[in-house]
Amino acid sequence: MPVKQRLSVYLDADMMARLEKLADKERAAKSAIAEAAIMSFLTADDADRWEAAITRRFDRLTRSVDRMERDLEFSVEALALYIRAWLTATPPLPEGTQAAAQAKGRERYESFIEALGRRLSKGQRLSQEVSQEARSEPNSIAS
């Protein structure tokens, strides 16, 4: 039997609890589990698997960032088009009607926030709807 050397390791409370739970479940010594984990980490085959796993994760992250970038670009463009159309079509209000218009604006804003909350809680996304509509009716959307 080879001579073993002592190693002191500091673990945070959560990690120690997980180690103790696994040791109880497997009926194994905590040091044996730690030794197996270190051996797995240091083994060349495991290093290749580790690299492959990291590469897959990076690929997923890259695709996710690409989707977010596309969605953000869509959102910014849609907002810019809306603002331009709104500013072009909305005449200034006369002095006497501003208070009533502001009250109506607050009411509409509250309705908007409620509708947005409902859509988000259901997982509905406007970008998905627009993509589906664009695929089904390619000539109906003006550029």
C-alpha cells in the first residue's frame, strides 16, 4: 500500500455539506471522494473531456449572445421607427388640454405595463410574432 501524504483543504460551508452528503450516501470517506475528484481532474482523458465540455458551453454561449444581439437590434430598430412615426404624426397639444391628455397618458401607460406583464409572464415575444407573420405574409410588411 502506497504511503499517503496529508493535504489540508478549505471548503465553503455549502461545498462541505455536499461532500458530507455524498460521503454518507456512498458510505465512503470524504478524503476518498476528494482524492477521486482530484485524480479525475488531473487525468489526461478527463482534461480532453473537460476541454470539449468547455468548448460546447462556449458555443452555446456564443449562439445565445448572437440571438440576444439580433433581438436587441430588432428592438432598437422597431423603437426608433415607432418614435419617428409618433413624433412626425403627433401635433403639439393646446395649453388647455394638456392636463387631461397627461391623465389619459398615465392611464394608457398603466394599461400598457399590465399588458406587457401578462405577455412576459406567458412567455410571448413580439419578435417571435413578427418573425412568424413575416414568414407567412412576406409581401405584407413594408420596408
